[in-house]
Amino acid sequence: MTKKTRYAGLKKLYIILIFIFMYAPIVLLIVQSFNSSKSRGHWGGFTLKWYKALFTNADIGHAFVTTILLAVLSSAIAVVLGTAACICMSKMKRRSRNILMGVTNIPMLNADIVTGVSFMLLFLTLRIQFGFGTILLAHITFNIPYVILSVMPRYRELNPHIYEAALDLGARPATAFFKTVLPEIMPAIRSGALMAFTMSLDDFIITHFTAGAGVHTLSTKIYSEVKLGIKPEMYALSAMIFLTVLILLIMVNRAEYNAEKEARGN
């Protein structure tokens, strides 16, 4: 065996070990969600009763509806605001655009705990009552940078003469935008929307600091239930959240791949 072959083998082993440490706990959690025994120490047989109990739990059902509604609204509003921001920033001078892009990237680089506490202090200072509205505002704010990051590269690749030609042919600015610009950036918009939806669905820390009494998403509901003792239903709920986020991330990556492929084709 040559030195190069041994080095390649060690690299593969290293990658395998990393994936084992990352995903072994999640795999164990999913397996335990099918364990009929309430004791996690031994296997009592395969069962779906914890999933049945999960779907008959009214509190979890309400948290699920709140989570989906929050994710849909925040991602939709973030897409509109983020796309508009991309259009505005593309008209700026390069230096101003770069500065503004750096500012919009701060929420993505900032620690969630800092963002959550900052929002909490802001709402307390403005005397805004905590509840669904405060969570929605916070989610919209941290979703917008992900939309900008997805849409801006695609928008800057557009040929501006297509829009100008539509105007010369008599189209109104709004009609020219929806007929020429929007179809071209739609793959990037879909990618940004899916990313924003996933981030909202998966968020806990910011939601925890901006939620009011009696308002729960799935993540905060799991946290409150775990403090009282881990129930088997929580394993089932955690497994479903992981699989949902995994599917959404695959969709996001697929949308980004299709957008890049279409951009190369053009």
C-alpha cells in the first residue's frame, strides 16, 4: 500500500467518524421513538403508539399550527422585502452596496442568543406586548438576509437591456418587471423562500426570547416539556422535526442547483 493510498484511507475514515459523531445521537433518537418501552434502557419492541399519542395531543397540535403559520408568514414577507432590497441595492454605487451587504449579513453571523436578547430588550423598551406578533417580527428580520444572499447574485447576473427593451416597447415598469425580471430570478426566490422557511421552522433561541405567555412553537414546546421530564412523545416529535428539516434542506439545495444550472445555461 502506497503512502498516497494510506492517506486517502485515513481521510475517508476521518469523514466517517465525523458523520458518526454528528448523526449517531439523532439516529438513536429516531430509533427510540419506535420503542414501546417507556424505559429508554432496553428495547421493548416496535410500536407507533408514541406517534399516535403525539397526533392526539392538543397542545402539540396547536404548537404545530403556530410553527407552520409563523414559518409561512415570515418567509413570505421576508421574500418580498428581501427581493425589494436586492433591487434597490443593485442600483447603488459599488462601495455603498458592499457596505450595505455587509450590514445585512450581520444577523447571519451574529450569535442567536445575542439576537434573541436584543429583540427582547427592544420590545420591552418599545412596550410591545410579547406574543405571536413579536415572534413574527423577529423571524422576518433574521430571514431577510438569507433571501438577499440567495437573490442578489442571480439578480446581478441579469441582462438589464431586457427590462429596458420591455419599457421601450410600451410596457409599464411594473408589467416589465413581472414579465421579464421576475421569471429570471424566480429560482433564486424559491431557494431563498425555502431557506427562510427552514430557518423559521428550526429556530428556538430567538423564539424563546420573543414569545409571550401561552405562545409556543414546536421547539419551545419541546423545551418546556423536557423540563418536566422527557416523555416518549417528545422523541417522536423531535424525529419528525429532524426529518422535516432534512427534506426542506434537500429541496433548498436542489433549488440552488437548478438555479445555478439554469444560470450557466443562459
